[in-house]
Amino acid sequence: MKRFGGFIAVTIAVVCLGAWIITLAVPGQDVSRSVWASAITVVIVQAPAFLVVRMMQPTNVMAGVGLGMMLRVIALVAFGFFGVKALGLSMEPALLSMAGFFFVTTVIEPVFLKP
């Protein structure tokens, strides 16, 4: 549970920092709302994705990583089809920032999976 808490804390910090930098670099209320909505969604999706990898680690870590990646891709596609329209967001900043946040936090994930 300590590793999960550490991963979520680092994920929140990295995603918030990234969202803040993006909103400074690309001004606009619509871009800001889209990026922050993506950031919140990434944190929510990364938690179960990390738990899947962690639970599968003793038996088959690669299967867990594959399932976690599938969960992330499904979340990205579902957010693109449904979430963006439902929340009235801009498509490009929402999906690009979400993909970027998923990539960065997935690269950080192995640090918290070490025995």
C-alpha cells in the first residue's frame, strides 16, 4: 500500500505540474478546462491501472502491464468519444494532454514496482 500511495502522490504532482505548464504556455479558458479535465481523468485511471500491474506482478508482470495499457487506451478512446462532448471540452488539447500525461506517468510506474 505504501508503493501505491507513493505512485499516486507522484502521479498527482507530475500531472498537476504538467497541466500548469501547459496552461501557462497555451492561454485560453477552453484549453485550460480541457487540460485540467484530462489531468483529473488520468489520475483516476492510473490508480486502477497501477493496481492491476501490482496484483499481476508475482505471476506475470508483463500481462499486468499489458492489461494496464489496455485500460489506459480504453480510457483515452472513451474520453475522446464521450467525455469531451459531455463536458464541452476542446478535443485537441484534451486528448493530447491526456496522452502525454499517460505516457509520463507510465514511464514513472516501474520505479514503484521494484521489489
